[in-house]
Amino acid sequence: FVHVDLYRLEPEEVEELGLEERLAGDGVKVVEWADRLPFRVAGARVMEILRSGPDNDTARVLVERTAGAERRGDDR
């Protein structure tokens, strides 16, 4: 199990951490704020939690499967 929280980091800072190796291969990986990863993780499932309602008390979860481990460009 690998847990990574990228909340306070910029993509340039994330790149210096060498996470590509840690996130490759088998096992469960959880990456919070994954939009800050400067690369895609092969076979990853992306879960997005959207909050709404007057007190942000209603959540909707979207899960999608991503393809490939190609690097992200400006298409984030």
C-alpha cells in the first residue's frame, strides 16, 4: 500500500520525488491531488469526489479507468 498526498506541491516539485517507480507495479496506491502528478500511472483508476449542497454535505464519486503511462502535457 502506497499513499501520497500532493496537496501542497507543484508538478515540478513532484517530479523531483521519483514517484514513478513507487507507483509502478502491483499493489494499491492512493494519490490525493493526483492532478499534480506530472505523469500518468498505467492502469490507474481515477476517483473524483465532488461535493455540493449548502454545507458541502453531499458527495458524488466518479471513477474512471485511465490508459497508459504517457507523460502529461498541457492537457491536464
